[in-house]
Amino acid sequence: MAEGKTVKDVGHSEAQLAHVAMLYYREGLTQSEIAQRIGLSRATIVNYLRLARDLGIVDIRIRGESFTASPLSRQLTERFGLADCYIAHHDMGPQNDEAVLERVAQLAASALHDLLEPSDRLGVAWGETVQQVARKFPNGPIPNLNVHQMVGTMDFNPRFVPEACAIEIARRTLASCRTLHAPAVISTAALASQLRAEPVIARQLEELASLSKALFSVGSLSVPQTLVGSGMATHEELQVYLDRGAKGVFWGHFVDGDGAAVEGPLSGRVIGASLDDVRAVPVRMLVACGPTKREAIGAALRGGFATHLVTDEETASFLLGRH
């Protein structure tokens, strides 16, 4: 960092400067493209880049592979009709799923923070990926932001607590947090219907139908540990969905390879945002990566569930049919 100068002194958060620098130096976007993406003037982007260098946030080292994500991002955006696509680069040397997820989550946290605006209503789903994003979310208040838990709670396994994701993002942004006061999965569809009619639950579900932005991932049925470990579904229930062609799952809502809903044992039993609710959100950020999720990510994109995608290079190449 430049002598005698701090991020606080220049009036910008380190996360803002780092994200702009990442888009410029690593993704290869032009200053005008960055300005359009995050809603600032080109002059402001030029200033951000200069400050990032002056404060030591940027240490410029050129490596050819760093520029491969830019065409991947543009091609994915065109292929699936996305508003934007963020691709985390792989470091040199051996890769592992945890390291890739960490980089993707970090990128998603910075990108979503930049997209959020005062008075937004942000829906936050659950899962290990979303938990990682929440833990890496930049600290910085967003005026009148409301954060909403998108699916009911589970207490089968303390590792999987849906409300924790929403609470953590709300804490870091000094936002109001609306948790969902109901279990994620009810024993029968009839009982679930009765519970949805309860005034408190009905009001909270109504709020989920009017979100302005949403953060979520998609689950793979080839690795069922999260769903089964959370108590949301049994192995036998998952097998029914597999037999019916399911390729991905959003907190109990299953979809086939084209993103169409697949009916099964959990139908009508889930308390939370519906698939129609998700598609109605203006800005929908899907964060997912890794070999086991590639088929599920493709299904989510073909189903039109995302406007913004955050993933890794190899997954991006797979989605474009390069593997």
C-alpha cells in the first residue's frame, strides 16, 4: 500500500477496487465494458484502477492463461442468454475441488456485492456453495437492503443451516434479515399446504415472490451427500427422481436436463421459494462449479433460472461443449 495512504482515505472499499482490477487485469474486459457492467462511468473505472495500483491491491504479473476467461465469459453469455458471466481462473499447479470452490465463492461474493443497490430485496438460498459465498461477502453497509431466507430450516445436521447464509450476508451489509419460520420439508403435501396458509408463513412466502435479486446454487444428484445429510431427502426418494430423469435440484425442487420440473416424493412438501418465484426475480445469480455439478449447471441454464453465472474455467469450457 502506498505510504501514508489507506483505502479509507480514498473513500472506496478494498473489495470494490479489487473487483474492478480483477475484471480488467484477469478477465480482460475493457474499461468501458466494466463501467457498463457495474453501472459507473469510464472515468470512475480509470480512477479505481489507478487507486488499486497506488494502494498495492494490484501486483501486475502477466500470464497468458489469465486472458482465456474473457472469451469464455462472452460465449457463455451469448449461448445461454445471460446478462453476465464471471469465471474464476485456475492457479498454476494441481487443482482440488475445495480450492476451486473457494475462488469461485470469492468472485461471487465480490460480484454480488457490486450488483446490490439500496432498498434491494435479496433472496439467499442454502448449501455449501452459498455458505462459502456468505463467509466471503465483503463488509460494507448497503442502505435499506433486505435479505430473505429462500427455503425453510433444517436441524438434522448443524453443517446445513439455511438461515445462517442469509444472516451472515445481512450481518456483513448491515441489512435487515427475514428468516423463514418453517421447516424446509413437511411430512405430507396436505400438511405443507396448511402451513403455507398460516398468516406469518403466508406473508413471508409472499415476500419471496417479490425479490429483486437472488443468490443460489444448484445441486447434483450424482453427489447426494448434501440433500441426504441435511435430512431434506432420503436415498430412496432421490432414486425416484433419478429414474424420472432429474439432473439437478434447487432446495427440494428437481429439474431435468432442460430445466423442466420433475415431480416426485417431495412435490408439494417444500416450504420456500418456488421455481416460478426464482424465474421471476430480475437478477438471479447462480454460483456453482466442479465436475460433479456440470450437468446440473447446464440444466439450470437451459431452464432459464439464472441471469448471472459464477463458475470456474473448466466448467465454462464444458458448458460450451469443449470437453
